[in-house]
Amino acid sequence: MKLYNTLTGTEEQFVPANGMDVNMYVCGVTPYSSTHVGHALSYVIFDVLKRYLSYCGYNVKHIQNFTDVDDKIIQKSHDEGITEDELVTRYIGDFFTTMDALNVQRADEYPRATQEIPRIIETIEGLIDKGFAYPVEGDVYFRVTQSGDYGKLSHRTLDGMIAGARIQIEENKENPMDFALWKGAKTGEPSWESPWGPGRPGWHIECTTMSIDNLGASIDIHGGGQDLIFPHHENEIAQSEAYTGVKPFSRYWIHNGLLQFGQDKMSKSIGNLVSVEEALTHYSADTLRVYFLSSHYRSPLTYSDEGALAIERSIDRFHYALSLPHSDGPPLDYSEYESRFKQAMEDDMNTPQAIASLFDLAREINRSQPNGIDVTQAQDTLRNLGGILGLTFASKQVNDSTDVGAGAFIQMLLDIRNELRSNKQYDLSDKIRDMLVENGVQIEDTAEGAQWSYTVSRD
């Protein structure tokens, strides 16, 4: 399998450090508001990566953190008049509920920054002892000039960063690009005791500590959105490799493109959010997953109701293909579609091509079964490959009493078909049947006439 490594800027053959064991760390959310579809995009992508690696026989250990101490958490808890822990507990619960609804497999562990304070302090002390960090007036900063290769992930130079950044000059810093490992306490903010006085950890140091503690000094995959490349992941590499002396901190850096709403990135700070809970009131989990995976994971994706609705309608073809009964004829050869699916996934997780192979398989099933070909094994393959993408193919049946417009139109076409059959115009009647079958309408000819149903995934 080839994966694009942000660190090298190239696609590389995926070779874990320890045979069939894979250690994967994915940066988690800051739980101060409802989980939105931008979050869902990222976690669906890494869920599919994990599922495919497991399908290939790898043993994946997956760690994902919660950043549960942050300026935004502090501000919102003050605004609502509740404790930071009450706020965080609410939105961690929301995260698990929505990820479960999207069929995202849970990580092995979900460490929280506030529960790792003693180890974070130990990590900072180790960096100070090695000369990579320095305390000043209750704060502790990392010396980027000591790193030697700072900027290698984002492919920038330190001089270029300084020249191109709008940095607020802080007298305490030795270099304007030095970043905080520990922040001295401020009035009204949560704090913990430390050798440098009361305070709280900086953002980046928590992931270094939690990754090393749970997965070791060097891991196979570190993942997150492209907005985390700099400064978060850049700083993680610098402090992690400085602390352990082990390189690389991560063998493969995998970053997903961001979800956009119109022209802007979907973001809490901008406020252009669609919560997962809201999206799931309109569309099935399978619809959202196929929508996210219909674009290559490294490309940006624009979210719209029109796009989601188009996906919702298209996946009805899966439901119909899987509902067809067993036949006594020769089995359908599905090997081409299975091979195409695997080739796509091996090619830097090309999920758009993988999904296309599934739609083609569903189309072949729909065309073949009415001709007496047994599609049972092909249906099993469709379910199994779809499962790698996290699809459940859950659906419900509706008819003309619950979908009046579509039902009336379908019934009109069937009436025309019956009239054509009575006039022995079988070619035209068969074309109508094939068109309806291709679009997910199930037809059964009985003594009382043609009976039909339509499989949809709307909730």
C-alpha cells in the first residue's frame, strides 16, 4: 500500500516498523461545542484507513486524544456559568454519540490532557534538562533554534517563518518562534502546580506526552487535518524528537483535506458549522460517509445539501442490489470489481475509485439477477468491501403511501408497462422494467399484477 507522507512530500510504500503491528495516533477534538461535519470528515477518513489496514491483516493500535483544557473551553464555561469539566463532559459525550452514529470505530484509548498533567510536567522537565526548553517567569518555552531541522514537516525555514509571520513580540522569549510548553496561571483559569509555579500545559506538549506514553518513542502513523501541519504537528515533531532522541517521531504523516462551506473552511471560529446531529436528521450515516469519501482524502471538499442529497439517492442502488433474491443460475463473476477496489485503496487510499468499483458491482448485480444469474456471492462481496468503508447498507422500505410523488410516477410507468405487455410490445415493456430496476425499484410480477417497492436510506 502506498500512502502520501506529508513529511517527504511523496507517496511511499507503507512499511510499519514492527511487522504487522501498526501504531497510529490521531489528533482529537477540543470539546467545547457540538461535533460538526468537518470533524466527521477527518475521523471517517482515519476510520477507513484503520479498517483497511485491519482488512490487510495488520494489528492497529489507535490512540486519539481530547484537548480538554483550552482558552475556548475556559471562556465558554464562564459564559455558561458551569465548570470546565462539566462543559467538557457534555461535549465528549456528544462526540462519542455522533461518531457511533456514523459507524466510526472507537480508538483503543482516549487520553485527556488534564489527566496527564504529571507526565506532561516530566516531559517538560526533560526538555529543560537537555537544553531544549527554558523557564521564565512561570512560563516554559521550547527553543526552536536547538531543533536543527525545525520546519521540515511544513517545508519552511525558520528565517522564512519569522519573515512571513505576524508575531507578537514577547520579551520573555529568546526567539519569536519559540512556543509555550507551560503557561503560567491567570486569574480565573484552571491551573496545576509545577516546578515553575501554577499553570497549565501548552497545546502541543500534550500530544507528545500522550503519544509517547501510549505508543512509544516512534510511531507508524500520525494523522489529522491539514490545518494541523503548522504549527501543531511541526512543534510536536521538534519537541518529541528532542525529548526522546529518537527519529523519526512518526514514520508517516497523513493529513486530510478540509471540509468547506461555500468559500470558507468549516470552522468553529468562523461559525459556519453544520453539526453531525443536524446532518443525520436529513441523511443516513452511509450517505455522509460516501459523501466524505467521494473526494480524495487529501483534497478539500465542499459540503452542501445538494451534494448530500445526490449521494443519498445514488446509494439506493446498493440497497436494491443487496435485496435481490437467490437464483439457481451460474454465479456472477465479481473478481474484477474486488480487484479494482483493492487497487484503489492501495493507491494512497483512493476512495473515489473504490466507491466507483462498488457502484459498478451493484449495477452488474442489478442487471444480472433478472437474467437468472446467481448474485449471492457478489452480494456478499459488496457487503464486505462496503464494510471496509464503514457502510452498513441500512435502509427502510417505502411505497407510494409514504412517498406520494415518486409512487404515483412509478405506478404510472408500471401501468404503461402492463399495457405494452398486453399488446405484446415486450421490447418496450422490458426497457421500462430495466430502467426502473436500474434506479432501485423492486418489481415482482404476480397474479394480481406488478408489485413494487423502493429502497431508500432516508431517516
